[in-house]
Amino acid sequence: MRKLAAIFLLTMIAGPALAQEDHVQRYREEIEKSPSDVANEARQQRAYQRALSGVPDQKPTDPWGIARSNDGQAAPKGNAAKTPAPKPAKPTSAAAK
């Protein structure tokens, strides 16, 4: 009885898969395109090229440009060259006077 149930179940599952008549495209198989498909692809390609022509040209960016100087020499480390040295602190306790 179990064998009959398994066979019945397999035929119920495999039946619709075998009944499909649509052609499945295989690797490197050319598809025949209708004239409307060819015209649609050409229209899409023209629209894509029009969209690309509307994008302005951008200059190349240098994300590390602020880390180095423009003359090719190494930039100073940290902010030592830009800020003055800190003043020594005054003692506040009575014993330090």
C-alpha cells in the first residue's frame, strides 16, 4: 500500500512538470525576437544613452587630498605647525607656592 501511495504522490508531483509545453532556453541558445522586441530594445538603448548624456562630467576626487600638501611634499603631522604651544599651568595649592 505504501508503494502505491508513493507512486501516486510522485505522479501527482511530476505530472504538471511534464505537461509544460513552453520551451526552456538552453545555454547559448539564441532566442528568436519579434520585430516589436527589436524595436523596443532599440528604444530602450536610445533612452539609456540620452540619460547618460544628461549626467555632467565630474572631476576626479582625492579623498586624501586634505592629508597631504599640493606641492608633493609630506604634510606636517597633526596640527603642531598650526597651533601654538600650550602655556604651563599655574599651581593652585598652598604647598606649591
